[in-house]
Amino acid sequence: MPADSPAAPIASSLLILLVWMVLGATALTYWLRPIPAGDLPIRRAGIQIDVNHASVDALCLLPGIGPQLARRIIDHRTASGSFETVAQLQAVSGIGQQTITRIKALARCGVAQRQARAD
């Protein structure tokens, strides 16, 4: 196609757009990739989140738990009482076995604290 052709600017604009789309998709894929559980800051720090006392922000530190799911956990905890085991989180809508598997090493239920207060 000759450089003075009316289609030349359109073709070069489309090429530039295509390059930007590929670069943008590559960057987006990198930034949205799942973080391996071993790389989570709370795992490296050796911290466990107590699901019976955690705020929305604290629950969001757990992999797979976002603000909406964290609010559902707190609503369930308020309505039904404390969780005895991390597996009981499956009673919350949106939490399944896969989520439990991802968070079980990073979450706890504070059972020992409740027993200590009862003594």
C-alpha cells in the first residue's frame, strides 16, 4: 500500500491500537494473576486471621475472600454465632471446599480463647 494512500493512516492507527491492546492484555494478565499462597504477606508473617473476631478488612486478607464475602461471613457470624472450625465457613453462601482449602492454614476460629474465658 503506497504511503500516500488514504488507507495508510488507518492501517498504521490499527497497528498501533493492536500493539497497545497486546501490551495492555499482557500487563493486565500479570497484575491479575493469582498470588501463590506461599507468597501471601500474612503467610510469610505467620499470622492467622481469627474469623470469629475479624473485620471486613482483615477477612479480605484471606485468599478468595473479597468485601462482599467478608460481609456475608460477619452477617452469618452475627446471626448464628461463632464458628467452631474453619470448615464451618461453608455454611456461608459463596464459600465452598476450594475456598476452605485455600484459607485453612491462614484462618482460625478462636476456639481456645472462648474456652479460656469460660474457665
